[in-house]
Amino acid sequence: MRKLVSIILSVILLVAAFFLAKYLIANKKKSKPLTEKIINTAAYTKTVKNSTIPVRISTTGNLVAKNKIDLYAEVQGVLEVSKKDFKQGTHYLKGETIIKINSDEFNANLQAQKSNLFNAITTIMPDIRLDYPNEYAKWQTYLQNFDINKEIQKLPKANSEKEKYFISGRGITSAYYNVKNLEVKLNKYNLKAPFNGILTESLVTPGTLIRQGQKLGEFINPSIYEVSVSVKSEYRDLLEIGKKVELYNLEKTKNWIGKVIRINGKVDTATQTIKAFIQVNGKDLKDGQYLEVILHAKPENNALEVGRNLLINNSNLYIVEDSKLSLTPVSIVFENKDSLIVKGLKDGAQLLSKPIPGAFDGMLVKTFKDNKR
């Protein structure tokens, strides 16, 4: 009887152990909870809408006064004080004296040469009365009107070869041209303004000894300017003499309208550019100022303008499809300083409007509409 009870208890224990083990094994295989994928990368997009884009070629150039002269001394002497100070920023009217150099010594020499000419003509008057009686009156009138304090008058015209040889042989002709040469040189002691303008450079002061060939300053006309720009040779068809162009200061706060007046016929071998010269006038323009020049080209149809910073590998842009970045090839039509004109994107596509650091093809993103126009 005891033996039977022992067997029954053993069987019960074995069955209980089996179910306990099965229960423990079943509890170990817990299913993992499902978690949603969290996308932290924000992508700003704009809807592609192709249209006709005007092509505007932008370049910069240095503004230079069209009428600019460097003032040099052709004579020697001490710089005198004039009505206006010879300093930067001084305005002069056309014909007004800019520089006056002391010419007392030179003027005295000129007076002496005039006196020598007068004496030479006086000496030959008796011979003219005897040999050329018909010509005596004109030479007598010339002497009567001779004034050494005024500009010398032209010698009377010889009416015969014999008279011409006689006058020349007595040294009258050479003495006359010697005086004329000195009179021309005397005018160089006073430099006068060739046009209305302003002094932009002053290198000497009154009392300074001026030497021949010395630079004295710079004088410009502040009403008309030129700006030279270099344009790629492929855009040479856009350059036409007389064509109007837009000009802006670098801050884009002011603008002017100019026109092309000259085009260089040679292409720069180093840069493959052509130089064009644009004339412009207006307020607030200064010599040496940098300006941005805008040339208008033929507009491109079915195109889109995008920022240069969006371009990938020089020929691709990112668009967003099903919350993923997709690298899409495009064709670049024209390159501006800060933007590109491209073709190849379909209308309605969601173009990435702001670069994403570390972006790659297929990257999951959360899109936001870029409302900036």
C-alpha cells in the first residue's frame, strides 16, 4: 500500500514539475512593444513653379572721371598765391587760373627779345624805302603798332620772293618766331582750367619751387564718369554700343542708368573676357567708386531660379518625395553671383529650399512649407 502511494505521489510531482516548467518558459517569450520611428530632421520646401526667368548678368567696375587730367609743370619757378587755394576739393570754372608760377625773370627776357625784334626792323627801314618803296607803308604801320607789353602781331606778308629773301636774310623772321616761342612758353606759367571741374589731388603749396616735369596735382570733371567692366566672351552678343544698362552702388541703395560707349575688340587671353566701357552721370557719383553693373540678356522659358547653396555636386538638387530626400539632376542655364537658373524640375515638385547639413539621398525628413518669397 505504501509503495502504491509513493508511486502516485511521484507521478503527481512529475506532472506538476512539467507544467511549472512549461509556464516559466512561456513567460520568458514576451513580445517587444512596437515603437513609432521619430523623425527629428526638419526640411523646408517650396513648390516648384517653372516660368520665364529674365537673365541678368551682374559684374562690378571702378568708376573713373571721363575728363581727368594730371597737372604737370612745363616751366620752372616759385608757386604763387592765387585767388583760390590750390587744395583738394577746390572747384574751378573753365578758363579760371588753377596754378600761377612766378614768371618775372622769363617775362623780362621776353621783353628784351621783343625789343631786339623792334630794333632789327627799324634798322632795315631805310633799305626798304629805297629798294621796296611800295612795301614801306605796311612796315611803317607795323612799327607804329608795335607794343612790347602786348602779344606780338604777325609780320607783314611779303608780296615778292625778293622781299621775302631780304627780310629773312636780315634775321627778322627768325627773331619773330623766337619771340612767338617765348610768348607760348610764358602762357605755361599760368595753368587754366580746360573745363568746369574740381581738384582731386594737390602735391604743392604756395612758395614751393616748381621744377620742370614735376607733377602738381589732378583735375577732373565731376559730372561725367566711365566704368569699365569685364564680361565673359560668351556674352559678347549682349554688348552693343548705345545699349542702356543699370548701375547700383554696392549697398543697393542707389541706382543709375548708363549706356555702353566703347567695346574693346580684343578678348583677354587669361580670363577670356571682353572689356566694355559704360558712361554714366548723376548725383552721388565719385571718382574711384565701385559700382555693380547689370546687363539684361534673353530670358529663359520654363526655368526656375534657385540659390547657389542648394546645388549638390554641381548638377543636382534635393526634392522631397514621401518624406524622403531625392537627389534630382538639373540643367544649369545661367549662373548669377548668388543664384542659378535651372531647368529639369517638374511643376508641383517639393524643392528643398534650405540646405540640410549631412543630407543624403533617401534621408527621412519632416517637411515644413517655406513661406519666404
